[in-house]
Amino acid sequence: MVNETLFTHRQRGGEGTGSYNLPYTNEKGEAFNAGGLPAGTEYTRQGKRWSMMSVAAVAGLVVRPSTTAALEIHNGYGVGGPSLIIDRLFWFNLVSTNVIESFSGWAMVTTSKSAPTAEATALVLSPIGDTYGGSVVGDFSTTVVDNGWYPWGAFTKGAGGVVPHGVVAAEVAGRLIVKPGHSLCLHVVSSLVGQTFTQGAEWIEETITY
């Protein structure tokens, strides 16, 4: 006895019609799938993609980060609310103190904690110009519990001088997730005392199960 599985393919009709049409195929009955819009378009279109970058530069560390975050991004949604699916991290060297400088970006996700005291929602920006109305807040130079810091992205090294310089960016693509009530923490380890940095993250707000 031969077991057969039948797959049915229905193609949606016009926008908002709720009807379906037969799929288009070639003379051999082969269906073709187009790549569609660039990756990331749908979450951006739906208004679920947001980012935050610190507005004041903070001195980098010359040791591994521990209990201080240069930027803390707190997910203030309640239990069952959206998580922050981290898509990208970035660090920018605003001022160097030497002709040669190097640095690396570090990140940590905390356990459940209270929001930072000096909260700021105005820092949350939209790639399509929307006004943020969610529950994510940020703060600078906060005290946190060390839950395990790790470097992200390739380190940068090059000619510096007392001018804005290098950028480190890490394409995280969901490998960091900030649950409701948790925080994402960022800092920099630099080769010299006195180098200052701004940092930030881009995330997608989506309710997921664990």
C-alpha cells in the first residue's frame, strides 16, 4: 500500500478581499516563490522595531564590566507582555585620548529587576518616525547585578586622536532576548582610560512564550 500526502496551496486574492485564487505555475505545474521584501521589513512596517542610543558619552572601562552599565534598557512590560528581541547592538567612540585606540562592546541581560530610577522613554526611536508609547525605558551609568557580560561584535583598532572615531556593531539577530521585567545592559572595554562612548540597541517588541 502506498501512502500519499496531498498539499493544498491557496493564494490569497486582492488586499482585504478574503478570497483565494489558484497559484500561478509554469507549464510543468511548478510553483515559484519570490524572495519578497528585504528581511526585517515586516516588523518595521508593523511598528514593532525600535532602537535606543545613549545621548551622553560614558568613559570606557579598562577591566571587564561588572556592576555598572553605561546604558541600561529596561523592559517594563508586565508578565505575559512583549519581550525585546535584540536585533543589533552598537557602540560609538566619541572621544579618543591617543593616536592609536581600540575597544570592544559588551552586553548583558539581567534577571528580573526594578526599572532604573531616572527613566527616559524619549530615547526610544522608530525607524518609520512613530512616537513610542510602550513600556521600555533607559538610563545611564546604572548599578546592576553582574549576571554575565560577554563581548559582542569585532573589536576596532586604529588611528584616533581627540575626535569622534570608530564604531562597533553586532548583528545579534535574536540571540539576546529581554523578557518582561528584565534589562539589557551595555558597556565598553577600551584600551585607554579617558576614551568615551555612546551605545545603543535595536529590538523588536513581540509577545512570545518560554
